[in-house]
Amino acid sequence: MKPTSKIIDSTSFHDTTVGTTVHTLRKLLGEPHYSGNDGKGKVNFQWAMETDSGDVFRVYDYKTYRPLDEHEIIEFHIGGRSKRVTEQAKNEMYEALGKI
């Protein structure tokens, strides 16, 4: 799993989430691709990533409509081009979490 510069358009939510904090995601995924933590839009943070096999995915909070505390546990959505990709991304994230 690594940050990507590939186009992440046409990814969508397939009911895959990960419960964690912005702080942990920064340690795990690096700096977000998008960060506008003002609560005014549908998304405050978004990471553009790709799995070990090269499939793109995104990790983002959705419709919290408030600024997030970076140590607050949130159910982040994982968006991808299929359920298989989002589940693979989630598994790679959990595996990497055990290493930090």
C-alpha cells in the first residue's frame, strides 16, 4: 500500500470502513491528498492510495459536517472500483497498523 498519483475518479463506497483516527491515518498513509477540516463539506480528509497490486482506493471521512479532532475515532470510508479492492485495501491497512 502506498500513496498514488493515479486518478482515483470512479471509485465508490462498497460498505467497507475502518474505525481509526486522523492521527493514526497520517502515520499509516502519510499526509492526506485533501485536508479541509472545517466541517463545511462532505469530506474533511481524504487519502489517495493504491494497494500492493496497484488498484487505487481512497480513504475519507464522510458527512460528519463538523471539524474533526485528530485523535477522535471515526468510521472512515474506503472507496474503490470494487468491493474486492476495498476489502483488500482494508486488509492491507490493518496489516500495516500492526507495524506502527
